[in-house]
Amino acid sequence: GEGAEEEGGGAAEAARGAQQAGGGHSHACGRTAARTALAFVSLLTALSLPDFKFLVALSGALNVGVIAFVLPPLMYVLLARGAMRPASVAAHGLLC
């Protein structure tokens, strides 16, 4: 009933405010342009390199250690920074 109308009205007002400020439309266009540019860079790289699968395999092999062993403890430390003791932060730093 009334609660749903109030919530919808508030969301609509916020959307109109964002559009009037000019942030909504231009931000979406910028993200679309960046994604399109990245797709074209990938396309040109794949077309210009004769053995692109070797490059992809090599980059995957070099980054798997970082993704599997460094990023998880690093993300944990960053997310739980305020609740951890300094000794625990140091121990997680040694794991990286």
C-alpha cells in the first residue's frame, strides 16, 4: 500500500536528482566507452600475435600464484583491519 508508494517515490526522486546533476548519463557513457576500448585492444592483440594462446597461458601461469596465495590473505587483512591485533596482521603479512 502506502509504504511501497513512498519507497518508489523516494527512489524516483533520487534518480531525477542524479539525472539533473548530470552524473547518471555521462558516467554510463564513459563506462561503455572504456569497455568498448578494452574489447578492441583485446581484439587487436589477438589478431596481431600469431600465437596468442601461448601468451594467455603464460600470463595465467605467472599470475595463478598471486591470485591463489597472495590476494586472499591480503583481502582479509584489508577487510578486517580494525578488528585485528598487530601480531595477527604481521602473521598474515608473512603468508603473503
